[in-house]
Amino acid sequence: MSAADRLTDGLYGLGWSTVKKLPEPVAAQLGRTVADAAWKRRGKGVQRLEANYARVVPDASPERLAELSRAGMRSYLRYWMESFRLPAWSAERVRTGFDPKGAHHLTDGLAAGKGVILALPHLANWDLAGAWVTTTLGIPFTTVAERLKPETLYDRFVAYREGLGMEVLAHSGASAFGTLARRLRDGGLVCLVADRDLSAAGVEVDFFGERARMPAGPALLAQQTGAQLLPVTLWYDDSPVMRGRVHPPVEVPEGGTRTGKTAVMTQALADTFASGIAEHPEDWHMLQRLWLADLDPAKGPA
């Protein structure tokens, strides 16, 4: 393992071992302090976040974009402070820490016995939402994690999420897809973060007026298993409670090819994600390139 990898792994380990022991107000203030320091440095992540917000809020002035990126970094660090502390939260703290609307779409879908897929963008704290599902509703679920480097860091994330009651699969193509399909056919729950796909298998969608790629997996799983596909959006307000909404199901089109159905369903997900992101752009933690024009300038607008 390289020195940089050891440092990265050590910093995350320090977060999980130390931050969770801090009083909650102290951890929250630490997050804001770290966020403001990172924002002032204007590194690549902050610049990318601001550029992405410029797509979401196209009429924003430079001053407004700067305000958004500062709020975005504070939201991002709130996510990390909460995540470092989640393993130490009581069941009651998890229950009161998330207030989702439309949760009946989830419970009704599972009661129907055909399985449910929850698809989320990188909004607010998806780990807290998952912990709420396993702790408050008592519903286990399966998710997928991208392999990280160093491997020890990936192992930390898997252990962390398994400790919250999730089954975590490595992102390994057909193997993970097959396991997810089996869980759904057994009437289970699958949760997937689904607003960014850089693979050649991603589905092109219109996202805030430009082309981007999003994963085909949620739509394909719904078609192959009969499971309901439910978009979820999350956001923070000024309270310690995260808010959220489980949206109505994305229906499988009656006619057309599998490719065509997948395109229609993935665009419907993108539209729902966009509505949630537009309402709370500062809670969208997208510090990477997303739009095809950024990934490949040849695909940009004429």
C-alpha cells in the first residue's frame, strides 16, 4: 500500500473511531469548520461542485454560485459527520433523525410481495435513510458499493454499512445484478444510488437540459423481476432532522423493446431526481464530472 493510500485509510479510520465519540453539537461545528476551510481553498472538488450547480441553477450569478458551493460543502461535511457517528446512534436517534414522506409506497410495494427497488441520487445522507429503513421499519435490504482504493478503505465502508443492517455487494457487473434480481424475486428490497454512471452501459438521459449517463440497472431489474421502482429524494433543513420523499412508482412501459423501455424509465428517474435537486441544490453532493460535455467535449452543445 502506498503512503497516500495509508494516509487516506488512516483518516477515514480516525473519523469513525473519533468523531462518533464527540458530542453532536461539537461534531456538527467541526463539520462546518472543515467545510469552510475546504471551500476557501477552492480545490478541484469545490470547483467541480460549483460548475455542476451552474447547470442546476443556470441563471445564478457568480456570487450565488459561490454561496451555493459553500452551502454544498457544509451539507457534504454534514453527511460525513453523521456517517461517522451513525454506528453509535441509538435506534431512537435514527428514528427521529429522518422524516420521509410517502413511505407507504415502500411498505405497500413490499406487502405486494414482488420486491421494491429504491433509486436515489447523491442527495443529503443516503446512509441515514438506509439505517432508518433497517432500524425503524425493520426491513433489511441489499445495495452495491463501488470498489475503492485502497482495498482496506473499501473494507471499512462495507463493514460500516453492514453494521447498519445492509447487505453490501461489490460492483462487479453480472454477478451483483444476478444477486439483486434474486433478492427482488424473493420479495426483498434493493437500494441503489443511481444518478451517475460513467460506464459504456449507462443510459443517456436529458438532465437539466444536457445529456448525461445514468445506470440502466434499476430499470432493468424492475423489468426482469416485476419489482416496483421507487425514486427517492432527500434534503436537509435547518433542523437536525433529514427530510425525504418516496415518490410514486416508475411504471414499465407496456410496449417497445427492452432497450426502449429502459431508456424511458431511466429518463423518468432522471426527471424525478432533477426536481429534487432543483429544490435543494446545496444538498446534491456531486463533486465529480457528470455531464457528457464535461467527460467528452466532442459531445458538448454545438
